[in-house]
Amino acid sequence: MLGEEIKYSEEELVSRLLQKDQQAFSYLYDNYAGALNAVIYRIVEEKELAEDILQEAFIKIWNNFTSYDKSKGRLFTWMVNITKNLSIDTVRSKGYKKQKKILGDENFVINLQDSNIGAERFDTIGLNKQVNNLKPEYKIIINMAYSSGFTQDEISKQLDLPLGTVKTRMRAAILELRKHIQNT
Amino acid sequence: MKIKEIISSGLLELYATGLASEQEKQQVKLWAAQYPEVANELTQIENSLEAYSKSYAIQPDSAVKEKLFLKIKETAIAPVISINSTADNGYVPKKSTSISYWKITAAALLLLLIGSVVLNISLFNTNNNNSSLLASTNQQLQSIADKNKEMEQDMLVVQSKYSMPVFLNGLEAAPDAAAKIFWMKNTGEVFIDATNLPITPKGKNYQLWAFVDGKPVDAGIITSKTGDTYRIQKMKTFGKVEAFAVSLEEVKDIPNTSPQGPVLVMGKM
């Protein structure tokens, strides 16, 4: 891939994207399209629809980049939120009750556990094993929250956890994740 | 809340995963702005989530990127440049890439225009050249046609069943000279073929004489023998004539009424 040698710091990337630098945007896409696509896929579960939404999300990111506020968090967090909201809006406007259907599905938890589709394509990062070693209960809560766009309330109901426990469980999950990543 | 309590509350994780309520979001933002340790912790959380997401990446079809960039280039024609937000972030905006697109487009159009002008001039010149070539060719053709017409007329004279040829032979002054007269029996018209007369010296011309009742009468100046151009020339008309002669005379405004110079050729009917 052309331009793969170039590495931008996040600050540099943001600066260039504000200047509508298409090369920087290409770099952004190459770095995040896969991760964002996975987020969308977990919500819509349709390859082509997911890719449509992905394209729409990147257009939104490009056009509305000036609304990114670095004081509010990392670029990726902002992009995931845009992507997640777009996916959820699409699912709702499409009128299909996929979310509710999944919620009623007893295999739901298993689905989430198995939802490491495409993981093998990211071997270079050397992270898969560490992430896979994450306790299933932690994986599930991260997947639900971070990728599927459920509310705290929905998570507590789905996982049969008291509402107050969601955030402590989440903290524990991410702490463990961080440990795994640091060990990489 | 103390910094450690904030960090261990789990609110930063909720914020990073987008699960925090509006109220919690505002709270986390304030803390992050107030305490560098909180901001740092939040960044760590976000980075770990970013790495986690990347480890589960599903690469989209390569066509998605192509389509995306096509759309971006379309919209690049009308860029939205927000001066406020760039200023807020402390970035000095470079000239927008889309402006350079305009420059490139303008330059390309200018080049096209120049190219077109050059081509036009060249075509115009070629066209002019062709036009003048055509004109000169037409002129040549016309002169050939004219000559042809003259020749045809000459031929008519020669071929006419009424034409009576009279051979004028060289006399002492020019033994090798000769001329031919065609006299029309029906109309009395006289034509001369002066091909075999010598080229006239400068300031002199030939004059034809018709002998009527034993005396020479002016039959006209031979104009067809200037340089080496030649054609059969019509002379004055005589109903009754005994002989013809050609003399070499000085060029005058009024022709002689009798031969003054040497008579070169003569022939009887």
C-alpha cells in the first residue's frame, strides 16, 4: 500500500485532516477502516450494508472534521462514536429489529464471544492472543458496550448485573485488557 | 473526589466506551481538563480500546476506499473551511487542497486555451496557404482554359472549309523566314500564323500588307509575335486581294500606310 511507510502522530494527523489533506485521510482510513467496519458489522451483521455505513461514516468524518475536539478524547473514540451512531440510526431507519431480535436470542452471548471475525487478519499487531486470553465475561462487556452500542441499562439487563456493577465490571475488563496490551 | 477515586470509579471507562450519560460525560470532561493524571488515564483507556478494536478489525472491500475517495474528490470542489474551529485548535490552516485543485484546473484550462489558439493560428495559416495555392491553381487552370479556347479558335480557322491558306516565303532580307495566311473565302477575313517569323528586335514590329490592285494596303500590325508567344491572329478584312507581305517597321502610334522597312516574306494568292 502506498504511503504505508508514513507514520503520523495523532496530533500531526489531526492537523493534516483539518487542512483537508487527502493523504492523511488515506492514512486514517488504512489505519481505522477495519476496526470501524468491525464495529458496524457487529451492529448490522450484513457485509454490504456495513460497508455502505463505513463509507458514509468516513465521509462524515472528512466533512465534519472541524467538529472534532481533541480535548474531549482521542480521535478513535470520536470516530467510533460517529460510526456507532450512524450504524444504530441505519438499523432503526431500516425498520429491522435486529437489536431486539438479538436481545431475545439465547445464543446472543455466544455470538458476541465468537465475534472475532477478521481477527486473524490482524496478526501483525501481535495482540490477538492477548486479547483472546481476556476472560469471556470481560470480552462480552467490552464488545457490548464498545462495539454494539448498548446502553448501560441494556447491558445490566442482558448480563443480569446490577446497574451499578456495569461500570466496575467495565473498569476491571479494561484494566485487564491494558495489562495484556502492555505485556505485548 | 480525589484523583485516585476518579480513576477507580469506572466512569472514565464508561466515557471511553460511549456508555456514559450526558451528565457523566460533562463530569469526566471537567476532570480531564482539571487533572492531567485523569486525562492521561483516559488516554490509556482509549488507546487500549483502540488496540482491542484493531485486533478485531474486519477489513472492508478495497472498492469501499475507492468509492469513498471519489466522493471526497467530488465534494472537494466546494470545501467547507471553518476558520473558527481551526483557530480554536491552534492550527494555522494551509491553503486548502481544493484551492490548488482550482489552480491546477485553471492552469490546465489555460494550457488548453493556449493550445487551441496556437492550433487555430496554425490551421488559419495552413488554410490561408491552401487558399492561395488554390487561387494560383485556379489561375493556372484558367489561363490553360483560355489558351485552349484560343487554340480551338485557331483550329477553327485552320479547319474551316472556307479557309484558304496562303504561304508567305522568305525574301532576300530573311531567306529562312516564313508565314501563313488563312483567308476566308466567304467572309474575306484574314488570319496570320506568324510562328516562323524571326523574333522582332526591340522597338520594331511586323506589319501585314495586302496587295489590292497592285498596291500594298495596311492589313494591321502583327501583335502575336512578341517574344516567342504565338497564336493565329485576326487581321483586317479584305474581300479582294492579290498577295500578302510582311515588313519589319518601327513601332509607331499611327501605322505606316506603305511599307518603310524591309519586306521579309511575301506570297501570292
